[in-house]
Amino acid sequence: MKTLKSLFLQYLFTCLLLFMAVRVKADGSGIFDRIIRLPRTEATVYQSLAKITEETGYLFIYDSKLIDNERKIKLKGGKRTIRQAIYDIIGSDSLQLRSVDKHIIINQPESMVTTEWKANSHKDSTSFFTLEGILIDQLSREPIPYATVSVQGTSIGSVSNQNGSFRLNLPDSLQNSRIHFSHLGYVPQTTDASLLAGRSGTFALEPKVIPLQEVIVRIVNPVRLLREMLNLRKKNYSQNPVYLTSFYREGIEQKNRFVSLTEGIFKIYKAPSDDPEKADQVKLLKMRRITNQAVKDTLIAKMKSGIHACIELDLIKSLPNFLLPDSKECVYVYTSSDLAVIDNRLANVIYFKQHPGIKTPYYCGELYIDTEDGALLRAQFELIPRYIHKAANMLVEKRSRNIRIIPQKVVYTVSYKPWNQTYYIHHVRGDLHFKIKQRNKWLSNTNLHTWFEMVTCKIETGNVSRFAYSDRLATHTIFAETPFVYDKDFWEDFNIIPPEKKLSEAIEKISSKIEETEN
């Protein structure tokens, strides 16, 4: 059986504090008339609203463009209604309030909201609406990267980027749907899509604390858990071919400067998970390439087989050594003592690393296995740091003779998500960091970061067949060199991962060429 290393490392550098858009009067008046006591404080608007959350259990939804979270306020202590407390904190009583489920929504008056929504609806001839915002930790206010954002009861969804930003484009038929937010270690949240349509804001997820008794009573054998996970593969994962609509992107940064970004929308023929001999197939629907022409360095890096790496990183289909504890090729030691929460479900955490006596670079990392159904939910692993400098030949396909490439850090993350009681590959990311030295040159060190990422945005199980040869994309090639044609309305209604703030700023500063393939 091929090892994971041989499968995907042979290529060149191969990765609601929200809003609403409908009429929102101060209804649900029962909650707003409730009397609460707040202490005298000097804090930010965000911290002060969090005090109301602590008292009531209600989370806030608002457009962060309307309310400055960082503004410092002085709040007098004492009793007041929740309505008055909110107005005192935000410094205005002109905004309107509404309670939905366990959320308090702060919004503009109707005249300022509906005009914008109607204009967007009229302009959008394809009858789609957009949900976007930022996910943050409720306590630390740090962004939550790679959180799942999905439409409840459907296979439609995406993930947040490294800044916690997300974006969903949905058909008008889903305006009455529920949007679900979840991430490892957080309490999942749901809210009405109609409350979020047409604006951008911030949504806070509450960290999930596991009761101590849960940890004490669960003493598990990690090898036994892995064996059970393998035995349950046919039950938990798809045994029939499916279509996955996926968003893919890959990028290169040199000396912390943006070099290139290539993005694409794929339709993937996903072969059954228990048949590794049947290859997955990729059909390119759209793509674009953005290159920083201002980078004049002689070092030129290109990523090869990033798409192939994403396909092979389906660990359930292409089993790596660290998932095969009984294999003769297994070189790993396993331990387990922790529990984690993923989408309100408990998961056993298995840690693995190579045997101490082995000096060849293998992997170390964490595996998350559902405590109820035994499914692998998530894997995060990296080339063991102690020996990573020996891995250059595995990671780099071609190099100039006068160039020395030293791997610094290589990390992969893979997650699965259930839909209709079956698990499917959800998100894949790889980050590869290198130091580049030019021989016979002093002070020539260059830091290089290459990455690739793919997220499943939609699953189709009906009328699935393999693609014609002419429609297949060669996954081992340099994707950035794939030919394509210009389209001013590029992504249209496809769901994507929005570019991070740093990446967006870099793109805005350079002249970009955006093009599209024909279906």
C-alpha cells in the first residue's frame, strides 16, 4: 500500500454579531423591558454588550459598520431595561431592536435597509442573495479560521478564511432557511438566513467547555479506536460515487510578499471511499489567476499537483500509514487522553508521532474520532519538526543547481462533515514553509510560503457518472498555467472562500488579470 508520503508529497511546493436586511422594529418587547443591573464600567462597546449577554444569555447581531466595537465608553452602574442598556452602550436610540431565538438584533431603520436590499435584488438577475461576515471567539474576540458555514438541511456550505471571514451565495428559495455555524471547540449557532441577507458583520461563537466528569470516565485505547474507525468506514462514508462542487485556491508568498493566487471552481467525480483503485476525476468550471508582476526576484516558484494533493488528502479513501496501526509499515506511537467538541458532538483526540528511534521524517499530529459513530471527523498533522530538514527531496520536484531549499514547516488539515447520515470530505488545506538559499551568496536567504486549499460547497448524489476524457482536468500539472478566458462577472453565484485581508490588500495594489474557462 502506498504511503501518504508517496501519494502527495512529490510535487513542487504542494494547500452573529451580524446584520439583517428586513424590517426590524423593536418587537419581542418582553426581553427588552426586562430589568437588569449593570456595574459601573469603562470598556469597549463590545465588552459592554458582552455584559448584557452574560446577564441574559442573548447574543447580539448587528452590522459592525454601524457600531464601532472598539469605541471606549463609560457606563453608569445601576438598574435599567435591556433596551435602555443597549442604547446607552451604543450611544444612539435611532437604531431598531428585535429579538429572534436567543439573539438580539440591532439594525438600521427600515428606510435605510430596504432601499439597499431592493437595489441588490434588482441588480442580481440570477435571483441569488449573499450572506457574509466574520466569525470570532466570543471571549477572546480572535477570528475563527476554517469554521463551517452551511445551510441547515442541505449540502450547501463553505468555510471561513484565516481572518474568520465567510461568504455564501444562495438562491432566493433559501431565504427562509437556517444558517449553521460550527467549529472545533465551540457551541454551534444557527440563525435565519433572512436576517443576514445583504450585509456584512461579525458573529461570535461561544467556546464549549467539556464537563470534567466526561474526561475522567473516558479512558480509551487509541489503537482500538483506530481499528474501530477503519471497520466502520463502509457504514460512515459514501459507498457510491457522488459529485462535489468545490472551491480550490493555491498561493505563493515570498519574503512575506504576495506573489500569486490561483482560484478555481471544480466539479469532482468522487469515487466510493472503499475503492482506492477508482480514481476521482476533476472538471474545471471556472478559474482565475492573479500575479504580482512587481516581484522581480530571480527565484521563480511554481506549485505543481496542488489539486492532486487535495484529492489524495482524502485520508479515508487514501489511507496513510498513521491510520493503519496494524500495518507492517506503521512507525507510529499513539496516545489519547483528551476530548474535543465538533459541532456539538464529542470526539476522542488521538495524538501520534513516529517512534523515537526513527530518524527519517514522518508525521506527528492529532486525529479526532466521533465518540458515538466512530467516524474520523478531523486530522491535523505535520512533518515532524526535528527531521523536517531532511524532507526537501520529498517536497521539491525541480530546483536550480545554485539553489538550496530547506523545509521549515509543513502542515496539513483535513476535515469531514456529515450530510444525510453519511460523511464526505469537507475541507483540505496544506501550508508549506521553506527557506531558500542561493549558493555562494551572502545574505541571500528568502522565506517562501506555498499553500493550497479546497472546500466542498455542494454534494449531489443523483445521476452521477464519470466525466468524458475531454472534460477532465489533469491534476498533476501546474494549475496556474491552465489557459482561461476573461469574465467580468467572475464568481457569479458560486460559493467561495473570501481572500484574507492581507491578500485582498495585496491584490488591490497590483494589476490583475481575471479570466474564466468555458463549461
